[in-house]
Amino acid sequence: ETCWQFGQTSVDLNCQQVSVIFDPFMFLQLPLPVNKKRSMMVELVRKDLSITPIMVRVSVAKSGSVSSLLAEVGKLCNVRADHLVLADVYGLRFHKVFRGAATVSGILDRDNIVAYELCCPVSETSVNGTMAMVHLYSRREKRTTYGGAVFSSSATTVSSMELFSQPQVMCVPRNDTTFDSLYASITDHLRPLITASAPDAASKATLLHLSNSASASAIANDENSNLASSNNDHGDSNLASEEDARPDRCDDMSEQSNVTAEAESSPEAESPPEADLFSLSFVNSAGTMTLSSLPRSAPVRLTAENY
């Protein structure tokens, strides 16, 4: 063991006597440098969902606010910080949404932090703002397989719906919002994530043409069989007259089938209304329970934050 001593020298101003005092010690407490910065990983989701989300590492003060964290993210990614909202996403649902006044000390290292870019400043989604923040959950009916057979749960139970995609955040006008306008806004926002396949007009017209041509051929075959039976009953003179009239009738049927195909494939022809890709309903913040469905006729009432 090592023993150290503090030396203290004192001088009397009157007699100029010098006094030296030594204080032994074995442990010495010294201040250590403290890292006041904190490194965090944040996932940035752009408002244009066709852009792939990226992971960024930012360094902020341990006692800093969420606003300072978003400012660093905006500086690194060239995004307006006032258009960003921070959320903790866990299990495909929003565990917590952080406001600007919150501190980063409440964010753990294991949390999955996501910064969503909005089309408007976050301040406009306040209680007195003109915009509403909509948190989007993607849910589907839960299906269970037993022995190769698929069974669907009842839509009235809480556990009958399951989440299947990363949640999203968007902004819509709070006033004068209808079901159709909200549905159109959500569809436009999620369009990069929606995949749908349909036959083009040329293939549809070809299918219609082939279908009508096949029908015409079947009619012609029926007529041939009828003519054959008639020839057997009435002799060769009737056979000659029927064979002379047969080409004209087949040409008429072929022209009629072509006209029908062109009429059905023309742009002016009425097409059935497009079915909705999804339904809309209000749910709780965890997305596990349906609170109410959105009617098409009545206006939609939105608050500052909606799920």
C-alpha cells in the first residue's frame, strides 16, 4: 500500500515564521471527465413513401429535448425539422409519440425510434391548428389453419384483426373532411405501397373478340348440323340452295360479333365502379380495438391526433 501526504506551508506575516504541515492520505478523489453527449439511431421515413427509409446516427445532449434531436436529423438528411414527428414503434404499433417538449432521457437505447416527415408543420396539428395528424394502422382479418383448412375469425371480436405492416403518419385538413376526401388522401399517401394488377385494354379487347368469335363459330356449327339434317330430308335441290345461302349468313354473324367486341371494348362503354381497396375505421392508439366505422354519408370529425 502507498501512503501519500499533502504538504501545507504557512508563513506568519508578523514574525515571518514558516510552518510546514503534512497530512497523510491513502485515497484521493479526483473529478473524472463526463460525456454529456448521447448517440442514438433514428429511422427516417419520408413523406414520399417511394423513398426507402434510412437509418441515421445522431449525437445529442443527454439532457436535450426531442426538438434538438429532430433538428440534428433534419440537418443530416436535409429535411425541415418542424415537419418531423418522433415516435417509438414496437410490434407494428405506436408505443409512444414524442412531442417537442419531451426530453431524450425518456428514450431507451433499445427503443425503435422512427422520425416521420409530414406534409405540414407539426405545430399546425395542435389543438387549435387547422390540420389533423392521422396515424395509420394496416390491419387484416386473422386466419387460422387447421389440417389444411382456413378458418376466419369473427370480425366482432377484439383479436379477429391483426397488424401486418409498418404504421404510417400523415396530415389531412381537419375541417370539411368527408369519407371520400379522406379515402383519396390515404390512397395517394399509400400508393407506393399498394400493388394491383389488371388486364390492359388491348388484352381485354382481344379476349372479347376471341370470345365472340368462338360464339359465332359455335352458332355456325349448329347451323351446319341443322342444314345437314334438312338436306337428308328434302334432297339434293334443297342442299344446293342452302349451301348458297350459308356463306352470307356466316359473314353476317362474324360482322355482328366483331361489332359487339368493339362496342364492349370502346372507352365510351360503361365500366363497373371500382371497389374500395380498404375500409376505414377509428381504432384505439394500439390498433387492437375498433372504436367506430367511418360512414360515407356523414362528415368525418377529426381531432388533433387520430388513429
